[in-house]
Amino acid sequence: MNINGHTGLTGLLGHPVAHSISPMMHNESFRLLGLNYAYLCFDVGEKELETAVNGLRALGTRGWNCTMPDKQRMCLLCDRLSPAAQMTGAVNTVVNENGILTGHNTDGIGYMRAAREAGFDLTGKEMTLLGAGGAATAIAVQAALDGVRVLRLFNRRGRSWGHAQELTDAINAQTGCRAELYDLEDRKALAAALGQSDILTNATSVGMAPHKEGCILTDASLLRPELIVSDIIYNPRKTRLLRLAESAGCPAFNGLYMLLFQGAEAFRLWTGQDMPVDTIKAKYFSGQE
Ligand code: NAP
């Protein structure tokens, strides 16, 4: 990579960020396509976020990603928002056009593309989505914008319940998707939802390392072979939910390619070019099986 006076700067803001795979996937893609950009990680806490954003804007950087805990705050620091960023209230990608900051949320786009690449077109389909945190919200909004017909959202009553109610109201008011909210404890509702849905998506953190034995679904008999099962967790690659799905004969996919494609969409927004995803997959995302 040749850094010179024309190099466009992109990067990641958040805390912690040092573990991120994003610098590798973006810098390698810039190199492969001969694009004069660089991607760096900036370990910025909540207190310094606004100062950092003002600095990046003033320096004329091309844009940046942001991660937890900054996605909601970043919404307030942008001048414009994409429809998905507006509806989720969270931004993970910012594009800087001559000092005007546009906030996007590419997490849901990443999930929907991962589903498509796994062979599943969800247009007109019914989805049962577990969770109402940041990732679930992004998936719910993008699924609704992309034509999922019915969305059944399950979360425990607590921290995210009020947000989940607002989310389902917004989806019903602003998209053609019918969204319904249920208590995760309501076993009858869950059984009915899984009986009717085309896809089950786990967007809770249950089953994520180090608590790999956790499983959000307590009744494996609800899994029928026609149901697609996806888990957005990628560590471990195969969660207990995905192992249950495999035993039940369900087609399934994990969260690895959601991570890849949310990055690919950010890359497209900054450079106007497609990330060479096949090479990036082979180099940094092997072990999908
Ligand atoms: P978050 O905002 O903290 O949301 C976590 C969700 O899980 C909430 O709905 C939470 O419910 C629920 N939850 C947590 N523990 C639970 C339990 N014991 N029982 C029932 N529900 C429980 O986190 P997030 O950012 O959305 O991330 C969620 C998961 O997605 C993480 O594993 C993360 O690694 C993964 N993720 C993957 C990608 C990707 O690219 N593949 C991207 C983002 C996130 P409450 O709100 O009630 O606590």
C-alpha cells in the first residue's frame, strides 16, 4: 500500500476496536482493487466521540464505521440519515461528502445479503426474529424494507421491551411488513410462530462465546426441516442452536457472512466499488463450515 498526499482515510471508531477484522478486510480490498484509501482503528470512548467526529470531518476523511457503544450517538452527529439508519436510530457507517455526514446502517443489509448468498430469498416470506437489541433492530428494519411480509419479534420483557414496541409500531407504520411483538416466555406463541415462519433468526447474544452451551430455543421439537435457521453469532461458528437445526434437518447459516457483507456495503458507500468478497472470504472468513 502506497500512502501519499491523495490517500483517502477511512476507519473504525469505538471501544474496544483493536480486535476488529475490519482493517484487514478493507485494506486488502483497497490493495486488490488499486484504490488509494487506508483504513485505521481509533480507540475512542463515548466521552471523546463528538470531538473525534468533528476532527474526522474537518480533516476531510472519506468516512468511518462505528461500533458499540457509539451507534446511537453517531445518529445524532450526522447531518443526514439513510432510511435504515433513521428507523433503527443507529449508525454503523458514515460517509463524508465535503463536510456533510450521512449516516447509514449496513448491519441489516449485511444480514439480508448473507441470507441471499446462502440461497434464501426472503421477499414475501415470514420471519421469526429472536432479540430486540442493536443487531436485531437492524435486521428487523432491513427485512421489512426488503419485503419480508410478516415479522414476529420475540424478546424477554425487560431492558429492550419498550424499544421493541416502538420498533414494531414503526415497521407497521412505515413499511408494508406486518410486525408483531411477543414475550419470549410465551411458548405457545413461539410454537405457533415457528409453525408458520419460513426462517428463524437468533439475534440475541445467547450461545455466544464464552457461554457457548447457551441456547435460546429450549424446545428442539419446534424445528421442522422446512424452517431455515440462522444465528447471527459467529463465535462459535456453529452455536448450539445451529447444531440443533442440523439434527432436525433444517437449512442453516451463521453470522460470519453478515459481518463480511455489512463491511462490503460500507466499502461500496465509500468507494463506489464492490468489495472483492470472494478473495476476502477465502482469506479472512474461512471456516464457514
Ligand atoms: P445487544 O444490543 O446487547 O442485544 C442483545 C439481545 O440479546 C437483546 O435482545 C437481549 O435482551 C438478548 N438477550 C441477552 N441475553 C439474553 C438471555 N439470557 N435470554 C434472552 N435474551 C437475551 O447486542 P447486539 O449488538 O444486538 O448483539 C447480539 C448478538 O449478535 C451478539 O452475539 C453479537 O456478537 C451478534 N452480532 C453479530 C453481528 C454479525 O455481523 N454477525 C453483528 C452484530 C452483532 P434484553 O434486551 O432483554 O437484555
